Amino acid sequence: ELKVEQNPLFLSMQEGKNYTIYCNYSTTSDRLYWYRQDPGKSLESLFVLLSNGAVKQEGRLMASLDTKARLSTLHITAAVHDLSATYFCAGIFMDSNYQLIWGAGTKLIIKP
Amino acid sequence: DGGITQSPKYLFRKEGQNVTLSCEQNLNHDAMYWYRQDPGQGLRLIYYSQIVNDFQKGDIAEGYSVSREKKESFPLTVTSAQKNPTAFYLCASSIGGRDGETQYFGPGTRLLVL
């Protein structure tokens, strides 16, 4: 079964702290995506990771991919309130017929 | 400006009624998708289309129907057979094919049952 599992599902943290969201998947992935969703809004594409060892950074967010461990991480550095959102990872897999398989999302609340 | 539009923003459905959600894109994307999102949950795929005049069922297609008569349009009909339609519906598009799967999302339609 194709599965994408995120943890934690809920994270409350203080501004200025660092934290990591984990995304594990069940089989070989062609590529891995991270999206952001603000409450009541649509999804915004953050990163696409195409190969083992890929690392992408945008501001305080950094995403990485380890295809051998079947793991992607989204690291938040010195969190600020504006990063409060729900973050989803999704992957394209050999058996998914080019369709994205989605994680359940991590709801991130950053307190001042 | 290129993008994906969905209408209406809010839609109310009466018992036994079919309703249609609109999705239009001017990105010249081949592939289009419909997702359902329940409160506090992730996305579930309803239908997708890789090319005009062709579409496939996703994980939760029962009670829904689609058409893809034009490249830029992919309307979703929520039929009376869908007994629990209250949700946030998201349309997305992508270039399509093996190397173009980044999906771009519309603003969504929130469907409520009266």
C-alpha cells in the first residue's frame, strides 16, 4: 500500500525555536513535494525534491530528501508567527500512476 | 495573469439536488484534478484528467461526476448520490506527464448542505 505519513500531526512552538516535520513514505519515490495551507485557504506549493540528497531552502524553511531512508524533512529555523499553517507532504511513486499521494498534514502553531 | 479559478466560493445544496462546481485554468496545463478536504483532514482525490475527453476515478469518486470537454475546464458535479457532501473542494492542475506533476491549486469551493 502506498502511504505517506507525517509526524507530528500537530505542533505548537514558540517563536525563535527550531523544529522539524518528518514525512515518511512506503515505497520508492520519484519526487516529493511540500505544500502550505493557511486556515480556510487553498494550498501553495513550497518545494519539490527530485533526487536523493536534494535540499531546498526558502527563507526560514528548508526541505530535504533521503530516498534511501524514504524520508523527507521540513526544517523550520527561528520560527516566526507568519509560518503558522498546515504543511503537507506528497509524493509521486512508481506505482501511483503519476498521482500525488498525500500525507495527513502537520498543523503548526507558532506562539509569540 | 495565469491561474486557476473556482466558482462559486460558497455553495449550498438542498437534499436530492445535483450541484456543479466550476474549475477553469489558463495555464495551458494538460492535467486537472479534483480533491475533497474535510475539516482538519488531508486531501482525497475524487477524479483526475490527464488529457481532454479523458478522466479517471480517484479514491472517492462515488457520488461525483466530471467532464473534460475543453483543456481549460474541468467541472465537478456533486450528485444526490453523495450523501455527505459537506466539504472544501479543491481543483488543481499540472503540466502533466512524468516530469510535470507539481500541482497548482485554485482557491476552493466550500459546499454546505441545507
